[in-house]
Amino acid sequence: MKRVLIYTNEHKDPDGAYTKRVADHFAAKGVASDVIISDIRRTEDKDAEIDQGRSDYDCIIVLGGDGTVLQAAREAWRLDIPMVGVNLGKLGFLTEIETSAMEQSFDRLLVGDFYTEKRMMLRGEVIKANGEKISGRSLNDIVISRYGGMNQIVLPVYVNGQFLHEYRGDGIIVTTPTGSSGYNLSAGGPIVEPSSDVMVLTSICSHSLNHASIILSADDQIEVRLPEDGLIQRQIELSFDGSLRVLIGDGDTVRIRRSEKHTRFIKLNDMSFLETLHKKLGDA
């Protein structure tokens, strides 16, 4: 490795001590680094400012929790490089390295003692009633939920052009296997093995006695068609990994499918998914 990108959540590392520790360690090994400070609390799609002319980064080192990893994933697939997370948060499902083992882990990176794991991403597209199109990608999930107010929203959902169900409640979550242990789990959805090729559709606070999640093929296309005359529909928000947010309303259509892009994670240990799950949920 010759150059790494350090992606830091300033709220998890307020004095920059961990960031400096990482940069200093790589510098001592003759590896250059650049640092991006990311504010995980931002709600607009303001990607971190990277010199897009650079293509010589070997990987991204993410300092933060799962939310920071989700933000960094946008840069990882854009730059087509793998990433690894250092857990400065709580559960850290998406992080690989604990702070107590940072230096040892980085030394393994430098000698190539690791493998990479591809994770499926979602691509969502909003087709506004006026013809405008807005798109985005997610590593975890795409959520369609009510925006302001307390009224339920109505979401007619189609799969591959066929009507599936009219969801009434606070909204729906479409998640990847990677994201199944996040919001989807909190909403009562199933945890899915991360390498699976599926999507999970889970309702949020459903106004129905039947609110079971549905597991769909990764090759399916999910479509939400908002009616043109539904007044409540004006208070709906779509979010990509909780960051990029788009207001949608009457007559808009949302299409969600598997992205052609993947996120590549650097793996340093052979701990199975079930072992990781037991450890993380046991610590919760």
C-alpha cells in the first residue's frame, strides 16, 4: 500500500486523537494518507470533498460507527476501492477493527494479510410527476416513511409490475442483507446472511394485523406508485441510508432494484456471520 484515505466521524473522534494515531502509524511505515472529516448528523446529500482526480488510494480506513461506514461506502464505490471500519461506536456490525488492535490490524493490511468481501447495494430512482428523476445508492436500506404530521401514509407496492400490497402505516423499509441488522431489525424484520442475494421488504408500524416481512430476489424490482389524488401523500420522505433525503408526493413513482455497484469490505478475521451476530447482539 502506498496511500490510504482516512474517513473520520468528528463526533466520534472530537479531538482527532484516533485520526492522528492512524495517520502517524501509516506515515511511520512510509504510507501516505489523506483525511476526510465527515459529519454523520448531516441530512443533505453533501458528499465529502475528495479530489476526484485522485485514483491512487489503496483503501479507505473508516473511523466511527456503522453510520460513518454507510457514508464512506459512497466514496468507496465511487473510487472503486475497498474499505475497513474501526469501531468508535457501539455495536459496530459493519466495522472490522477494535481500537485496541488498530496497529496490528494495519500491519496486516500492509503485508496483504486480508481478503475482501463484496456486499450488495440498492439503487433507487424517484420519477417525479413532472418528469424529474432523482437517483441514489444504498448499502443498507432505502426507507419510505411519513414526513411530519402523525397521519398514516398509503403506499401501493408492485413487484416486477404486479401489484403486491397496499401498505398503510408509517412506511416501508427495503433493505439489503447487510442492512437487515439495522432499521429492518428494529422494525421486526429478519436478519439475513450478508452474502445472500435477496432484498427484504418490511413495513414500519403497520396498520394491519398482517405485517410480516417479505424476502424477494435481488433480481426483482420494487415499485411504489403514489396516487395522484392522495392528499396525505404530500408528507412522504424517501431516504438512502438515512443520508440523502427526497420528499415525494402525489403522482410520484419510486423504483428500487439491485445496484450494478458493490461495496467491498476488507476482512481480517475468519469469524463467521453467526459468531459476529452472537457477539454483537450479546453486547447490546
